Amino acid sequence: MTAPFLAAARGETPSHTPVWIMRQAGRYLPEYRETRASAGGFQEMTRTPELAAEVTLQPIRRFGMDAAILFSDIMTPLEGMGIDLRFDPGPVIDNPIRSADDVKRLRALDPDEGVPFVLETCRILARELPENVPLIGFAGAPFTLLCYLIEGHGTKSFVQARAFLRSELDAARELLDRLAHGMALYLEAQARAGARALMIFDSWVGLLDAPTFRALERPAIERILTHLRPLGVPLLYFPNQGAHLHHEVVGLHADVIGVDWRTPLEAADEALGGQFVLQGNLDPSILFAPPESLLVAADSVLDAGRSLRRGHIFNLGHGIDKRTDPDQVARLVERVHAAPVRATG
Ligand code: 1CP
């Protein structure tokens, strides 16, 4: 029987609605905090395949999610392109890209040379994960990576990054192009090392207006998807806070579109022309509600999921907060697994 996550991602009817949670490996889990303390830090964990594989497996063991996500960061492969990176706790680049000359500093990525530890982590996980729990490989989308590369760290509105698109248009295009090329090779390498689905995180794309998305980011995303299509693994794209871009997402060669919690799944399905399986979109803050309210909210997302034209993969509408009670996650996963796949009445 096909793994429920893969069946749903391909638009087939799964045996139950698959569920996984963005940032499911992380600081809300005591066993993660323990591994992290013994490893010395986040970056050390990502660079040590046995530890990265261990924390990837932790939420699967505890909760029985239907997919595992590689433990790494969207910024990790940029080290293989010549960028010096540290984490505090988010990514920090002390020497950010600020000019057309800086863009030329970015080397092409050779995944075997630049990030061998990520590929080794995928190989370990391909061996250790149960057959019905596929590994999701991932990369950051070109615009989201550009945001951190230009700004040097996370901000709320990435003003310098957006200004770069306006003041240095040719250099910005060149940067997006180099990133698209690197991430296409990076994702392909993860699939060859055992990832059975590939996801592109576009966390900051919501900062773009539709014409800028259409002109700059959409072609970069499509370039990555077109490169990956022949591999035959499901492709997921998450345009966070991107409801205003949905009409531009139509036609992309992805199988699954992630939807943040601000947009009802039915509205996203409508705007996306029913072309994609949708993934999402419970508000992560609902995990702080009393258990009964959590279950009501989960049921409402499940109901919306049953109305979608191509299908549904249950997830949160963005990453889980580190203060979340793990018992609430257990309740949520159990509820999704017990729910009927199609409405019976
Ligand atoms: O201190 C710690 O333990 C590190 C915290 C942490 C973790 C657990 C960071 C720093 N990254 C990660 C892992 C991670 N990051 C994963 C794999 C684990 C999983 O999902 O279970 C993934 C898929 C990511 C992706 C990621 N990193 C995104 C895209 C998804 C999203 O949340 O929008 C982004 C934007 C980042 C940047 C980043 N890395 C870390 C932090 C704290 C941040 C956000 C920084 C900011 O903008 O302020």
C-alpha cells in the first residue's frame, strides 16, 4: 500500500488523512533539547548525520506522523556556495551581499562537495524510517534565501532585500538565478540520497506584490520545479502569507501547495483553480487552547480538507512554537488519524 503521505501528495485517496508538522523536530521536544545540549548547538547537529537523523526520527517515534522532514536549515546549503553562516538562534551572515560584485562571490553548489553531511543524513533516514513514512527533503526558495543573504539576519519586513530588487535589478535577477540553480541541484541530490518528496519553503514571499512575484520569483521557482519533475517525486511549494499571489501560483509544476493559517483552505482551492493538493493549515497558536477547542479546530480543518478538489495533507499553517506542549501534538495527530477521509453524511 502506498504511504498515505505519498498517495495524498499525488492526488490519490489515502487510507487516512496524512499529517506532519512544520518544525516537528525542534525545541518543544525535551528529547530534542537533550540531543542539542550534548551536541553543543544547532549547527553541530546539522553537520553530524547521526544526530541530524536522530532528531528527525524523534517526532516520528513519539507521535507517528506520516512524513519526516530532514533536520537541516534553509540556509545550510549556502555554506557550500561560499557563504559564512552562524545561528543565533536564526541565521546570521556577518558579511552579507550588498552589491552586484558580492553576487559574483556566490559559487555554484556541488552538493557532494559542499553539503556531504546532508546527503549522508538522507541515506541514514532512508534506511531507518518505516516504509510508510517518507522523508521530505527541502530547500529555501530563491527570494527567501535572498532576504537573509542581503539583510544578514531575520527582520520583519526585509526592507534592504526588497530595496535591492529595485536598485540592483540585474544583480537581483542574477542572484535569484544562481540560487535557483543551486537549490535545484541540492534538492535533486537529496532525492538521489533517499528523500521521497521535496519541498520549497518561501517563508517571505508574502512581502512581494503580484507583479514582482510574476517577474522575479515565479520563474526561479518554476526553474527548480522543472529540473526536479523528471525525478518523479512529489513536489511541494509553500508560499507563506501568499494568498494575494495564488492566482500567479496557478500553472506552476508543483503537486502540493502549502497554505498558511490566514487563508481558509476552500478559498485557497478556489483561487488556485483546484489544481493542487493543499497542505495545512491549523493556526499553530490553537495548540495552546484547551484540548476540546483544539479538537474542534482540527475537525474544522479536516472538514475543509474533505471539500478540496485534489486532496489534503494536514499540517499547521506555519512552524510549531517552541513553547507548545507535546501532549497537544499527540492529541492532534491522533484526531487526524481517526478522522474519516471522505465525508460520510
Ligand atoms: O536553536 C535551535 O535549536 C535552532 C532553531 C532552528 C531549527 C530547529 C533553526 C534556526 N532552524 C531549525 C530547523 C529547520 N529550519 C528545519 C528542519 C526541522 C523541522 O522542520 O522539523 C526547517 C524545515 C527549517 C526551515 C527554515 N529555517 C525556514 C523556512 C520555514 C519557516 O519556518 O518559515 C526559515 C525561514 C528558517 C530560518 C531560521 N532558522 C532558524 C530560525 C530561528 C529561523 C528564523 C529566523 C528569522 O527569520 O527570524
